[in-house]
Amino acid sequence: MPWKESNDVTERMKFITRFLEGDKITELSKEFGISRKTAYKIINRFKEDGPSGLYNKPKAPLRVANRTPKEVEKLILCLKHDKPSWGAAKIRELFLRKYPNIFCPCKSTVHSILDQNELTKRRRARTHRHKAQGTFLSVARQPNDLWCADFKGHFRLGNQKYCYPLTVTDQFSRYLFSCEALESVKPREAISVFERVFKDHGLPQAIRTDNGVPFSHPQALHGLTPLSVWWLRQGIKLERITPGCPEQNGRHERMHRTLKSWMGRSKGNFLQQQESLDEFLEEFNTERPHEALGMKTPAEVHTPSRRKYQGLQDDLVYSLADTIEQVNLSGEVLFKKKRIYISRSFAGYNIGITEQEEDIYLVHFMDYELGFFDLETRKVLSVQNPFVLPKV
């Protein structure tokens, strides 16, 4: 409960004065309108800090969570300057010996500080959380160079269930591979749709999406989801548009506008809605001419991909890795009798682990570097996003 009087500090002074005069805490708490817990807190602060302890303390945190103080970073960099050939583990040990009364972060954090300042062999930048960003966007020169995928805005069916239409197109020919009415945006449902499309039409070189679920997730390592990892495993490159820039997937958005005007009102259930979407797909591909295609239909321009879908392939082999481990369903690997969390998106896949320097390990998936960890914190710190396509 709040103080009965106007000024908190004045009331606390009165409270302490009465307490020092011998009044009981229970009676003082009732008179001043505070709890016994608050009363003891005021008394303890007065005993520790004197009268200054009765003033309000700032509510701002003394340090930002997950952020090493700048003063500590400067000390680490100074030690590295004096010992340029030393790695993070030795720099940390030197810090502990030289500054025993100052908190020192773990080895992987020391490594990331050196990494940020380009003082390690691999010049990578640490990130704590994936931030959605656009990649380099390629230009399709022929069919199957680039496919586009997205969910058309969800809507409620007549049976009050929500419908999420997943659409997949070829950017060059505008061919609409799929217009599937799904019950959710879960990766498992999307994978089943893409597996059918891959079997029927082959594999593209790249797939362009936005940064939403199930294509990307802000809390996952590099935003990778089970769907996007599965694409990578098939040898498909990832393209993501810049957040807030749907025009970067303009041809696909234009198809959505056509779909919206054609569809009209929603149907009663999923079977009826899927029947309507199948009719639109057939008309869009085989009957509706496109000015950008010289008034041809997408079916007249599109050709199947030469890259055939092979289904589940053999486990990944890493010839240069020190250790190969399989990620379990919980997203972890057992490495040197310790559990290291990677990401649930990689469940069932092999990853490579290479010792980068003393007790600091680099994690690989296929030809991509995911991040590094040490056995003390057992937490993977992501490196610079390896899935941003290089400009050509």
C-alpha cells in the first residue's frame, strides 16, 4: 500500500524516527499504511546506507542484460593488444589474474568481443537474436531459376475454421504450382505441400519468401525453421525480401490480388474451398493470358526442372570437421558428454563441429557456418548470417 502522506522521503524519515524511539513495526505499518515487508526493507536500507538509503533509487538497471560493460571490453582489448597471439581462453585467464576483483565474462563472450573488433582469425560479428533482414535478390532468367512462396491472408470458412492458402509460383513463367488451403502455418503442413510440388515439377535453384512463419522465425538461429533447413538440404538457396517491402515479391503479390478478386466469398469447409482454389489454379495456368508473357499462358512458357527431387538423402558428411554429431528432437547434440543446444530446426540432421581455438568450437551445417560455443556456457553464439546471398 502507498504512503498516506504526500512525500515518500519525509514519511520514511518519520517512520524511522518512530522506530528508533521504540514503536513496534506492526503498529507503525498500520499507521503509515504499508506492509511489514516494506517496513523491514526501509529499516534495512537505513541500517546499510544511513539517511541516504531513504531516498528513491533509480529504476534503470545498472547494466544491460546480456551486454558486457564497455569498461570490461576495453580491458579485454588492451590485454589482446599486449598479447596479440593469444586466444580467448588465455586472454580470459590473464584477465582473471590481473583483475581478480572485476567480473570477467565466459570464454565464448571474450571470443566474440575479439571477433567484433576483428582480432580473431575469423572476422565474424556476434548477434544475440536473429533480426529479420532481406538478402540479395536474384533475377530469374529462365523457368525454375527462382520460385516464390507466401501465404495469402488467412480468412474464416463457413464452419468457423481459419484457412491459410499457401501459394507457390515460378517467377519467370508465373506458373502457379500450388494454391493449397491449409489449417495452419506450421512447417510440417508446408513441407507436405512442397514435397508434392517437388515430386511433380522438380527443384528450383532458389525460393524467395518474406520473413514470416514458417519460412523464418525471429527466435531461431539465423531465423532458420524446419522448412527452410529442409530446403537447404535439397540444395535450394534462400532468398528473403526486406521486411516491409512486399514489392520485392511483386509478381507473386500481383497473383494474390488476382486470386482475391476471383475467389469472392469463402466457402463452407476446406474441401469446398480447395475445390475453388483448384479451379483458380487451372484457369490461371492454362486459360488466362499474361501481357508480360506476350499474351501466353504460364503453362505455355513453363518447363519442368531438370533437378529431380530425390527425397530423403544420406546423412551429411563433413570431411574437414573434427566431430560429426546428429541433432536430436530437442535441438541438442551430445558433445564431450555435455549437451549443446543448436536449434530444433536441425533435428535429425548431422552437423560438423570444429575446434576453432582452445575450447572454442565452430558449428557447421553443410557448407554454412552457424556459430560457435564453448563448453562452459554450452550456448551457440551465431556468426554473421551465412544465408545472405553474395552479390554477383
